[in-house]
Amino acid sequence: MAPSEPSTHDVLVIGAGFAGLYAIRTLRDERNLRVAAFEAGDGVGGTWYWNRYPGARVDIESVHYSYSFDDELQQEWHWTERYPAQPEILAYLEHVADRFDLRRSIRFRTRVTSLAWDDAESLWTATTDTGERHRARWVVSGAGTLSVPKKPEFPGVEDFAGEVLMTGNWPHEPVSFEGKRVGVIGVGSSGIQAISEIAKTAGRLTVLQRTPNYATPIGNYPTRPDEEAAEKAAYPAIRAASRNHFLGVPYSDVQPSALAVSPEARRAVFDDRWDRGGFRLFIDSFGDILFDKAANDTLAQYIRDRIHERVHDPATADLLAPEGYPYGTKRPPLETDYYEAYNRPNVDLIDVKDNPIAAVTADGVRLADGTEHQFDTLVLATGFDACTGPLLALNITGRDGRRLADHWADGPQTYLGLMAAGFPNLFMITGPQSPSVLYNMPLAIEDHIDFSAAAIDRLNGSGLDVIEPTAEAERAWVAHTNELAQATLLPESPTSWYMGNNIPGKPRRVLVYLGGAPAYRAKCDEVVAAGYEGFTLSSAERALAQA
């Protein structure tokens, strides 16, 4: 059968998480554009739809990890915890979808399998796994940064006779670990959260750890009515302060240098930030932690000492205490009673760095020395193909048949982390080389979608059709992001997804903008004020002539 004629829209939106929902609201309701959105899942939520593993919880306070675009929404929603768990965040996004009637624009259970640019008509065509085709002038990708789980690096997973679970794609039905032998591979953020909870009920839990993490307390607690009331009364000031902070949260106690104070004063600051929890130890203790190795060493040793205080067995504590890479060069995991889990008699820790996993067998896991560990359930908390993986999974083809995968063969190349040369009218929300995961994600999403919507406004108001970064602007932005990274300790981590080197064969290039959100937003404002400097804005006919 010949393929059916494609449906035509103004904008195609990919994903129905924080980004997709806000894009529909902004472009459909405020711009009156014809919007079609596509979501592979059965419902809204994005990251918070798929990541349902035990202990899944956000690491930014709820007062900040939420939309700022509607004050009535801010005032009416009540968070029950300072750092809400997955079910509550999903409920919030479902409430937003219902409150603004967003579901009617979303095609659920529909995955975009390819995106192709038509040079002649200056339109994108999306093909879905249902066989449908949809055309539009603009595409807004809300595919996310952490939505493509990393494939296991060891063979035999398909041979395992028990249950295999992935933290990034957890079953929607309840999972019981009662009396079971459970193996967890991976001790990143999701692994740490899951281990803390699974340890409470598993018959026997064995953690297979390659690289220990600098995990620190999240400091969660039930919402305090007086605190909530004060924050809601001050929301405009809170949002303004957040947008002018490196991380997108209004912390304001950072000291200049860990090396400029006495050991006693430094310890007092570390103790205070440790006790207050969250990212305060990382971003609100001393300003040189991510830039000066000697300063970083003081905090790394502090965390190792605190781990030894909490873990009863010295040998286990040694295995859990990170060595060989600076603190903060991987995303710092936040935890609740993670280290205490290893004091439980039903929990074992296996070092697989020097004795790596050779294969998954029918009964469990075999290590390189031939040792076998038997499991009923295997939990893979092995991370994500971050930032670039979700975009490459869309199989994007731009001008002259050029594939995004080829354009990014040596690492991502973007302008502002938002668009790529040769791929017109494609807005990559919180894309690689933007602040993205080093910023408060809902605010980063709002900033990017507002920028995209304003660009569309500019085109429509000028009788134009196409916006595309120049190759020169793209090269300059890539060089700038690389230069910023080299000024930090980030490149010193051997396996950080910030650098893409957690994926075998993935090009090693910084995936995040390290100048901070205020500097990034200022740059975006400069670009717009200069008439979209670094972009070419054109009509469809002129764009074709220039191609």
C-alpha cells in the first residue's frame, strides 16, 4: 500500500514531559499555532513517566523544580515533600496537562522514528512507528537529556532466567523483592536511590560496583506549612533569584575559596552544607571546588571521612569511598540512608572494577575470575546515553540529506545548545552544550521554549519561514563550550556522562555549558538584541536558493 498523505501542522512537538507540555501551552494557546505532539508512553510525564524505580526522587527542591509560567498554578499546587518522589512529580505534570487541556494535542503511544527536512518546501516530515507521517514548518524536540538508557556493556543479559529490570524503564505494576536474591549493577544516582529502598525488603541484595560515587545527603523532609506560605508569598523574587544563579536555585552562601580559610573554618562550612542537604555542598560551599584541584581535594576527603563514619565495616567503607577523580565531575548523587544500607546483614558489596563482569548467565552474573553470583532479579542502573542520545534516536536528516548522526560524528555541534547548522527550524530544548542538566531543568526548559517561540514570532512577523545557525556561529560556540570545560576539573573524570565518555565509542566532548545559567541567558539576550546574530533568517524560497 502507498503511504497515506501526511497531516500538516505548524509545529511538531516531541515528548510530553516538562518540555513538551510547556511547548504545547506556549505555541498552541499563546500563539494559536496548530501543534501536534508525540509521546511514546501511555501518558504525560516524560522522565517521570518512565523512571518509576524504588526511591526515584528529584534532586532540586520542589519549590524550584516546577513551572514558573503561571502564578495561579504556583499558588494552588501543594508539594508534600521538600524533594518530591516520582509519583508526586508525575501527579503534578498530570495536573498541568489537565488544567491547561494539553492532552488533546498529544498522540500517545506514538514514537517518532525519523525526521526529514524538505529543502524544496522548507518543511519537516516526521514518520512515526504507527506508520503515520506529519509535516510542519517547525519542530520542537522535548525528547529530554536523560531518556535513552545506556545499553549493558556485558553479554548474556538475554540469557538470564530471572527478572531483568532497568531503572530508566521500570515496570508500571508493583515489583516485590521480598525474599529474593537481587543484584544491582550501577551506583549512579538511580542506582543509589534504588539500593536504599530495595535493601529494606530484599532477601539478599548484592551491589556490583565499578566506580563509587561521592553521594551526599539530600536532606528531605515533609513540607512545612509556614515555609510553604512564605515561599508562595515570595515566588516572584524566588524565581528571579533562581534565574540569576548558576544552578537555577537561589543559594547565596558560597564562600570564595576552600584554600583561603583555616581547616577549622572550612570544616564548619562543609558540616553546615552537609547538614542542610541538597546541592549546597556542591554549589554553595566554596566557589573554587570545581576549578581548583587542591580545593576539590579538601571536599573529596571530607566526603570520604563522612562515609567512613557511617559505614561500620572499614573494608566496605574503603570500597565506597571514591578515589581517582574529583568531586563534582560526575553529577553528585543525593541520598537518604544509602551508606546505612551497607550496614544491613542482607546487603553485600562486590568490587567489579578490578574483577569486572564477564557475562550475565542464566542464573546470575559471572566475574572475570570465574566467580558466579546467583540472582532471582537483576536491576540495571547503568545510566543513560545523555544529551545527544535522545536526539540521535530520532534519526534526523537535515539539508542536502545530511544526517545529524554524521554531523555529530566527532561530538555534538550546536549553536547555543539549541539549534544546529544544516538543520533549520529544529529547536533542541535543553540540548547538548546548553546549561541543561547543570541548571534547574523546568526553568531551563521555559527559557529555551520562550526563546524558540520568540524566534517563530520574529519569522512570522517578518514574513519569513526559516531560522538556522551559521556554520561559523556553531564552530565558535563549540569552541567556547570546550574552552569553558577545560578551565574546570570536568575533563579529569574518566567516565562522566557530562563528557559523553560513559558510553563506549561515544565521542569525548563536553555536553553541557559550564558558564552558568546567568551568562548563558545574557548571551541569548545579546543574540536576539543583535537581530539574531549567528542565525540566518530567510524566506522558504531564499533559503532554498542559499542551500
